[in-house]
Amino acid sequence: MIERFICPGLRPEYVVPFATATGLKQKYTKSEAIDAVLLADMTIQTTSKSEPAKVTSAIKDKPDPQNPTRSDGKHIIDTGEANPVRQFPYQTTPKTKEEINLHLDEMEEQGFIRKNLSPWSRPILLVAKPNGEKKVSVDYRKLNRLTKIYTQSLPHLSDVLDTLGENSIIYKLKVKPSKCQFACKEVQYLGHIITKEGIAVDPEKTASVQSFAAPKNVKEVRMFLGLCTYNRKFIHNYSKITSALNQILHKDQPFQWIEDCQHSLETLKTKLTPAVILVFQDFN
């Protein structure tokens, strides 16, 4: 059996015939010429976080020193005529300073950073990640205030999710190789769980909604609505359900937590569950 193998993201002219060994024997005879044959083992096994795919072994966290470095890329931060800003390093414990130096040495070894003398200077922070690891972060807040902003249109999240269609095998590529996922049936992406069946809410995101207590002021109402609004597409009649809560946010409106507000709170908690799945649109 011979089929057409379509590579996602490629133009039609790059679509190539795809055949099994049996189908190839049935289609072609010794008298017929074949331009090229690519033999490949197409056995795909789904993977999980506890059992990464073998393909990850071919990806290295550190660049190969034999690979040539590129020098044609340039990045310029446009600060106009602003005077350089500098700041002394933050005071840290000896242990934290040692960890920062280890991170800097590793990045310098990989070629990501280099020593430099500059009138600009910003302090470094050691930030804890959700998995317990720590990463180096630079405090660029003062630099950001002086930087000229060049707007660029980014793709809308819903448009990105729509492109996934009904793919049974999903790949998730990250800058850090250890975070990549290959040949998965389910992946976590920006607060969503994506499968062949459709898109669901990430249980980690709904947990904060379910545990949210009744707000005691306007600020807490905004916090709760902020958690729910991001996933409003999973809640039918969202605007109608939240009308009582939105009334509290009106200017010069005294804070009163009435029965209608409590009902809206409980309704949102009930409807925002991982059991709700949005199926992909069928453009055919």
C-alpha cells in the first residue's frame, strides 16, 4: 500500500510518496526505475515524562565544540541617547554566590556569554523554578524603561491551537533539550492539555480556582476573575455568569458580597473542570 506522506508546515510540492515494504514490492517491478528510496523504521511509541523517547539521547544540552560558531548574528538594544545605567550586584549568601558563578561558568563554556567591559551593568538574581531547580536571571527593569519598543504582531493562542487539528502524535520543542517531548499522545501547553480528542483545561490551573475562597475586597474579585477569564472559552455563557461579579468592579461601587456573587463563584468553580474538552474545528 502506497500513501502520500504530508509533512506539516511544508508546501504541497514537498509531499512525498510513503509506502510499506509490501506495498513497494507490489507497485514496482524490476523493469521500473525508482528515483530514490528512503528506508526508515517508522515504529513510534508514545512517551511520558518518566520514559523519555530515545531520540532525546541525540540532543545535547551542551553544544558540540567541533561545530563552528556563527558570528553573523547581531542583536542591538536601541536606547536612543539615554545615559548608561549601572547598579552594584545584590548582596547574597556565599552559597548563592557560588551557585551563580557555577551557572555563569557553564554558560561561558557553552559560548552563550562572554566577559565584557561596558558602562552598562545590571545585577543578577538566582530564581527558583517550579521543579525545584534554579536559574540565573538578570534584572533589566531599568534598561527596559530606556529601550525603544518596536511592536510586532504575535499569533493569537486560539489560532495556534487550531493548527494542531486532530494529530495523534504531538511533539513539544523547547530551547532546553531536557524539556522537549517527542511522540506524545498528550502534552501540556500554556495552561492547556492537548490531545487528539481536543483541548482541555490544565488541572494545575483549575486547582487554584477550586481552592479560591469568597473574596473580601475588590482586589480579590479581580484576582478570581483573572484566573477564570483566561479559560472562559471552556465556560458556556461566561459573561452572563460573571455579571454579578463584574458589578462589584464598577467605579464608586461599594463592595458588597451578596448571594448572587456567591452563586457566580460556585457556578464558575463547577463549570471550570478538566472534564470539559473543546474539539478541534473541522475546516473540511
